[in-house]
Amino acid sequence: MPTNADTGSRPARLAVTPLGLRTREALLQAGRVVAERDGLGELSVAGVVKQAGVAKGTFYVHFTDREAFVGALREDFQARVAERVARAVGDMAPGAERLLGGLMAYLDVCLAERAVKALIREQRADGGGRAPLVAQVEANLRAMGWRDAPHAARLIVAMAAEIALSEQESASKQHGARRWLRRFIQRG
């Protein structure tokens, strides 16, 4: 059966029924629970289906393999981050206020999503999935008149990822780190 080239997941037509969508979401939720409890490296299909309370075959209706499932977890997290950031910045004009609002929303969703610590580490290590965030930061920096916006954007996103990891580890906002991120951006 053909697969989605991006994630390796089975074609969406297999999961378009309300029950199919609920089952797929239950698997993703179970994956978040298992990843939070055991770490992403220990996440297994058997552990996910046990947590979700479904048969192993059900997993394979929605995902071709573990790698496709982890890809779907990553995409799901990135979609939630994008939605949260979009809500936070609304129709603000590009600039410092929009940039800071988006970064604080990013940090808040990372802190709330305890199971994504491994995904944040992965993004930090290989840049995976950061391109849209870097592009948003860069656009705001350009609006603020920053000369080397592309490089600065990558550094700001890296700083935000480090703060997100620190907050994950302490299970609380790191107000000092957030304050320094604000100062860095405002002093540009």
C-alpha cells in the first residue's frame, strides 16, 4: 500500500471516519504518555498500543512503523506549537512585540508538553523542524531593522530551545532566562 512520503503514515483515507480519527489521536496521545514516561528512545509500538488499549494491528492501520509514528508525533507537536504561536500573535504587526509574544507562546507550549522533551532535544541537535520558527523570527528581526537577521534568527531559536529544555527539566518557567531572551531581542 502506498505511504505518505513525508511521514510514512498510511494514506489519510484510512483514518477519515470519526472512529478512525479518534483512534489515531488515541495512539498519538498514548505515544506522548509513553515518551514522557520512558523517553523517546524507549518508545515502542508494543508500549504505545498497550497504553492506547488497542490491538497492534490497529497501529499499523494508521502508521507503517515506529519511525512513521515518531514522525507523526513530531508533526503533531509542531502543529500545536504553530497554532499556539499564531493565537498568541494574532494580527500583530511584525516586530519585537510579535516576536516576543511568539517566543513566549513557544516556551509555554513546550513546558506544557512534557512528553516532547526528546523532540526539543532532537530539534536542537539537528535543526529538525525549526525552519518555520526560524523564518518567523527572521521576518520579525527584519521588521526591527536587524542587519544579519538570518543568523540572528537561528541563534534566537537555539536560545529558545535551550530555555525550553531548562524549563522541561525544572518543570517550571525560568523567568530569568526568559527575561534575558527579551533583553537580547529588545537591545538587538
